[in-house]
Amino acid sequence: VRDGRGRQRGAAARPTTPLGAPSSWTRGDLIGSGAFGRVYLGLDDATGRLVAVKQVSLATDAGAARRAAPHVAALESEVALLAGLSHPNIVRYLVRAGERE
């Protein structure tokens, strides 16, 4: 969903760690990318707080899903690790959300 200025808008769904996670946010510029997806600057619509939003595309057909399984397992390990970390020099993990396009 895009707002009036062409920015993508989203809402958190299926939160697993709701540590002050935004329920509605606006996607900003791409700030990084890696093996598991892209990271965007996000704006919490309710508070104006800036957040980092990692967007990951998952395979939808069975063959691609089998090939992607090791990558999905690695991503789930990353999420589990981040959820348990608390340090001023590490971005805090807020929530996991799932959305099908």
C-alpha cells in the first residue's frame, strides 16, 4: 500500500516480540541489503520514531521452497539471536511480521 507521496505503508502482523513495535509504519529509503533481503528506514506512524525494517522474500513454489530451506533456517537463527540481544551498539529487535503479497 502506498501513501500520497508514493511511500509504501505497512502494518505489523503476527507479532512475536511486541517490544514497543510499531503497529503502523511508513517505508522510507533502502539503507542496506544482504543475503536474506533488504533493510529499509521505517517511520513509526504513531510516534515518529525511526526503525529499521528488514524485508525478506520467501519462495512460493515447492521446488524453490526446498532450495531456500537452508536460507530460511539461517534467517530464523538470525531472528532468534537478535531477539535475545540487548546492547547499545546493536539494533534492537522489535517484532517479526508476516505478510503475503
